[in-house]
Amino acid sequence: MRSRVLISVLAALLLVSGCTIEPQLRLRKVATTKVVMQTKISTDIMWQVNWQTAWDFDWKTEVYGPVGYTEPKGIRMHIYTLDDTESPKSHYVYNFSGNQGQADVFVGIHNLLFHNNDSEVLLFRSEDDLADIYSYTRIISKGLKSSIPVQTTEQKIATKADDDDEETDLTEEIDEPVAFAPDELFVMFEPKYHVTDDLNDYEYIDGQYVLRIEGDLIPHSFIYLFQIRLLNNLERVYGSSGAALTGMAESVNLRTGETSSTPVCVPMDVHINTTADPDLMGARVLGFGIPGCNPYDAASVAATESKHWLVLNVMFKTGKYKNIRIDVTDQIRALPTGGVIPLEIDVEDFPEEDTDPPIDEGDGFKPLIGGWNEETGSTTIIS
């Protein structure tokens, strides 16, 4: 059973209404409060039990960045005050630099939504329902360029059992749009939270009444680690200009945790350690998960029919390159909230093509992604 990353949250609402508090707490009007968020995270647990035993790649944190989740540097708090029908009638947003800031609260019933706000890649929008906020990233290309497919050793063994199976033509381009990979996204939703004026619901600390809200921020973007073993390499492949994972959800609903049904590709950097193990590639990518489901709900995941490919660029010592596709559907569906995916690729299965060396013009993924043009649309941004 996989473990989820949980960032423990303690939100302490310190009531500072500006007057001496009498035996009954008077909050019939708005009161300014100080919100203190105390968070902690265990990077040893991460997203998958015993993930370190499956991760062989020599990941250089000082060069590539952290391999797992990191503690957020800022929190955004949404307060939805509910009317008599329990529908949101107002929406207030507060941004905290670090783990504390000022907010306003009324006595009444509220939906409280917390998420980190320390990313420039993540964008947020609301649509028909005031309480629904979606996180997404920008589309940067219309699709991926593909090449001759390659099968893993496991797949080749499976297909030998039936030589009459018709092979699928995978030489066409993938038309899923390519979107920026999201940063780490952590969310906590506390529905129908009742703020009362009963002093028994508060703690009295240092001359102030404190209302404590406890919960967990959990990931809504998921880390996948790919480690790709090159068989029969003979020092022919020396690097990669990148890869992309297809079939990831375009966005996620922060309130419900459900992902959108629209699939996109997310790009990633691919590293190869030429000294420690020159036949092993490593890559880290984040995505919103499998489209059209709640990744934490096994039944919801099982009801989907997603398809996932790792589109990998390999570069040869001759200066030529090749884009190949590896079916990773089973691995992704087995790890809907992220994890380590080991793969084996036989270099003999994808000989060099007559291509010119890729030109690095600062756009990234030159041989992999076609039409590196950012596409934008009209959205409502929550600020």
C-alpha cells in the first residue's frame, strides 16, 4: 500500500478584534485574525513505500534539484462564507508569505481551502461554481514529434506468445498538446467549518482567544521518477535532449481533487551519469495525474481508460538523435499518485536515423516538440 505525502497543518486563528473580550466572544461583525500555519513534511516517506530501494539512479540534488517533495514557502487561504442553503455567498482570499499572515472571519459556516502559492508555473481559475478552483499550466505546443516505436524487454517477451498480433503503427505524431509540467501543489479542504462565538470552542493563549484548525495538505501534483536502463548500448547513446509523458490531466479541481478529462503531455529533463553508470538514464516529472478521476480513489482510477507513453529522445555519439515511444500505461495506472518507474530499452531496437544533430536555440526539446509556440486563452485568475 502506497503512502501519501502529508504536510501536517496547524492553523491557529488568533482573535484580535481590537477590544477587550468579554465573557461572550462578540464576532457578529468581521474580526481581523492572525493565521499561523505550521507545516512539516517527511521526504523519506514521499509518495511510495520503499521508493528508495527501487531508485538506483545517482541523482545529484545540487545539480538537478530535489528528487522528492519540498515544504511550501507560502500558503493561500480561501474562505467561502455559506448562506442558509450552504451555497457560497462570498469569497475571501488571503496570501501568506511563509506560514503566517492576517485574515478576516465572520461567525458562521465556512468552507476553508488552503493551497501553496509559491509557484510561478501554476495558474488558478474559477468557473461557474464560486467554490470550484482549478489549477493548470499553460499550453506550450500543439503536440509531440514521434518516431519508430521500441518495446521494453518485458513487452517483447509478452508479444512473442502471439506472432499473429497486428502491430500498432506508432509513427504518427502525438496530437495531445504539450503543457508546462506543474510545480508541487498541496491542498487542504475543510468543508462546513463552524466559527462560533462560544468561548468553549477557543483556547486562551497569551491574552488572546485562539481557534485551532488541524488537517493535512496533500499533493495534487504527483512526482514520477523514470530510470531507464540501456541494454546493448556499447557507448553509442551518450545523452538525451529530453522526454515527455503523455496522457496526464490538464488540470485539477482543488476542492474535489478530481482531474479534468482533457489529456496533455508534460515535458521533462533526462539525465545520464556518464561516470557512475553510463547506461542508466534518470528523469523526474510532475503531473496532475490520470485524467477524469480522483487519483486517491482506486475505484475512480479504475473507471478511466487512460493511455500513457513516455516519448524519449536519445542522442548518439555520432551527433544523430532519435525519438522513441515506450508504453507506460500499466505502470502509470498502477501508481496514480506517482512513484518510481524502471524501464529497460534495447539500443539494438532503435538504430540511428539519417537526421541532423539537434540545434540548441534555447527553446528546449528541439527534436522532440514541434511548434514551440505558447498558446493562451481567456481565463479568470484568482489573486
